[in-house]
Amino acid sequence: MNASIHNPVLPGFHPDPSILRVGADYYIATSTFEWWPGVRLHHSRDLRHWRPIGHALTRTSQLEMRGNPDSGGIWAPCLSWRDGVFHLIYTNVRSLLGMHKDTHNYLVTAPSIEGPWSDPVYLNSSGFDPSLFHDDDGRSWLLGMQWDHRPGHHPFCGILLQEYDHAQRRLVGPVHRIFLGSSLRVTEGPHLYKRDGWYFLVTAEGGTYYEHAVTVARSRHITGPYELSPHHPLLTARGAAPAGLQRAGHASLVETDDGQWYLAHLCGRPLEWRHDAPAEPPAHYALDALHCPLGRETALQKLAWDADGWPRLAHGDSVPRREVEGPGLPDAPWPPQAELDDFDAPTLSPHWATLRAPAGEWLSLDARPGHLRLVGRESLMSCFDQSLVARRQQAFDCEAETLLDFSPQDFQQMAGLAAYYNTRNHAYLHVTHDEALDARVLRLMANDRGMASEPALPVVLPPQGPIGLRLRINGPTMQFAWRAAEGEWRSIGPALPTAMLSDEHATEFRGDNVAQGFGFTGNFIALACQSLGGRPAVADFDHFRYREG
């Protein structure tokens, strides 16, 4: 028995995986939504051990997201390789209001997975989740779903196909509608593969929540017609007893050099089943009670091909497994990630992300050596100019702590440690000034679906000196704490629910079942600074420690 793959292989917010093999190397690109840089890249040599190797979109000439809404930005990238060149297709979603979506699709290329990646070629704006397929006759084809905003029409109105001309750097020829989807509807995320003379179309269906699924259809001709697989759906956790991996869908395929096939897909782990996989759902099982604060993660399943040439999950049904047979490749682990970031390096590590734009003059690693300096800007509810840097929460049980040196002049100046899902859902322990107390104080603010509250009384701090801030997350709850200098840690406020930091909580539905807010990301732990009145405010963070367990 080959060594097992333990799912998820990319824990924490890593959705919409596009997997690719080039030689002995495997790569996965995942969606980053409003977080900067765009399109996170991971590398493996054995499909079991993965390491982050940076991002593809690192310049504003490639990606402009200031003002993008929560869960807008980068949706469902597609990574491919042709004639020694990496190709990356991505969508920048600029608007999500009502039935309208402004979705612009682009292509960038690079000679190496680590770049440099080119400036983008604009492709179209007909929908989201595009991909690029390179046929064995030398032609390349763009696939994507088409969005229909008209009342009375299903918004997911089919998969489009059009040829891409590399020499002209543009789409050419007629547009073909090749697939309308199955009865599961919500057809998106198309990828095309060729095997034994068949074109296999892999799509996501059912929506990205608990009815998510992977659909396969095939045709002898690239433009169709496409026949639905007799094993439909290929993958879903819909209607299955919770087994730790729910929300399974949005897949891409990869073939090893010895002809084995694997499927990379997104999934979510509800808090209720983080440790075991019961055979039957517990008595309180209800979809509207489930929350996945780690967001949508990436898992792998092994494929097998039946006698008629259709793919199936190798274990025989359509339900994802947490333990999967590996490909038999030699073990290739990477060095463990350091728990402590002392901010001595000249650049931020690949774990750090900012919101909607790259770090500018508001962030410095050399203004005060050994410290991360943030210059205060807009509030945590801004979609434009936040001074915030964050890393993903990647385990249900984890702890983060930092040491903050900050001297606010008034109550509009703040700096601290946040559990941050989006502009409407976050909790923030911060140092500020209280004019009534005439003192530097510590405050805890919780923002739940845009409604702010303070679940603790202000704590008066020493007028000067660094303050330790800590966030401990234990599954369904999170607890903030603080200390002065090297004193004892003291809890502040009650334990808050981590469910407020989940896709399920952030997606708000009206009575007609139309979403008025979307949640497609996951929780981050952030360092932040604000100066809402416009006066200069500088916060220095001595270190950041993140540990799991």
C-alpha cells in the first residue's frame, strides 16, 4: 500500500484548486479573492507534502482591486503549461450587487512557476471561472461559464468555448456553447482534458455550499455534443453523512508520470466534525447550523477509469475521503514552517497577505529594525486603504500573539490584533486612547454582520511601553488576552463564537433566497493600525508567533 495522502492537503482558506504537473513537479493554484497578492501557488513532489512558493499576481499592472467588494477579486484561477511556458487564467470580480456581476478575465504567462509573470492579456467578461485547454493539435481554447443577469433566467446559462490565438494574444473564431449542465444546475468552473480520443469536460455544479458537486461529460469533438457520465456526480458530499469533508466540488485533474490520476477539489470542514467522522450525522445535524471558519480548503482524491473509459473515484463511490492512497512517489517533505516571525527578514514571508492592494509606504520592515511598522489608515470596514497584514488560520485549534508598541493620540487612532473574516465580520483587540479616562486603553470590538459591539469594558494601560496581545482559538470559540511587558496573560471579554468568521455566517440571504452578502474566503489573523482622523499614527509590532494545537 502506498503512503496515504491526508486531506486536506492545503488546510485553511485555499479554494478552487487548479492542479498541474510539469515533469516531476506538481503545482496547485488557488483563489485569493480580495487578498493580495493574487493567486496563491503551492509546490509538491509527492502529492502528500506541499509548500507555499508565493503568488503569481504581485503588481497592480496585473491586478487592481481597490474598492472590490468582500469575496470579490480573484475567482478560480487555472494553471496550465504549453511549450515550456506557464499560463495562468484568472477572473477579477469587481461587483456582486444583486443579479449583476462584473467579471473580467485575463491571461498571464511565465517561464517559471516562480515568475516573473507577465502583464495580463484581457480576454472577456462574459462570466467567471475560465480555464485554458491546450489540445494536442497545437490549438488552445478558453472555457468559461456565462452569467445571465436577466430576471426569469437561470444566471448560470452554460459553458462557452472559444479559441485563443497565442500569436495574436486574443480570442478568435466563433463562440460555442458546449454544455448546459445537469439537473444539479449552477454549472461553473469548467476544465477540459483529453484521454483516448475523448474530450472530458469537468465542471462544478450545485453551488459552493453543501450541495456542491463535480460533474463529468465527454465528447469525441471539442465543440460537443457532450454526454453526461453514468457515474454522475463524480464527487459530492451532498446527502452523505458528514465525514469531515463537506462542500466538496470544483475539481481539476492531474496524471502522474506512470499513468495514475488524481482529482484536486475544494472542501469545507464544519466545526462539528473536526475530530471524527461518525457513520451517521449527530442528532443536531442541520445544514443551517454548520460553520467552516477555516474556509474552503483543498483535498485530493484518487481516480480510476472504468471499462467504458469513464472516471470514478478509486474507492468506488462519490463521497470524498480524508485518507487516500498516494501515488507511490518517494517521500518529499519540506522543512517545517517557523512559528515565530521576528520581522528581521527584508521582505514578508509568503504566509502574509494584505487587502486589495500591495503593501506601500504604510508598511515597513526597516524603519525600526526587527519590527513590522504599520502607518494607520482607514477602518477595518474599508474596501480601499487598510493598513492590515494577515495570515490564514489553518487549524481549528491555534494561538497567535504579538508585542505592540503604540502611543495613540486620540480615540480615532487604533492598533492591534484581529480575527478577520471580512469588513462585516471580525473581532479586534486594539490599543487606543480614551479622552474620558485620559489614558491609553485596550478595547475589544466585535463586528457581526456589520453590527459593532464592545463585549468588554476598556482596560487602562500604562501610558508607555509595549503591550502583548494574544488570540487563542479553540474550535467554536476564541479568546483574546493581553499583558504588559513580561507580566501574566489576562483574558479580556468573553469567549466569542468563531462561527461569525465563516462563509456560512457571512453569506446573508433575503426572503427570496437571493444573497445580499457573500462569504467565500476564511478567517485570517491580522495585525492592523488605523488613523481615522487623518493625523499620523505609527504602530510597531516586535514579532508575530503562530502555533497550532
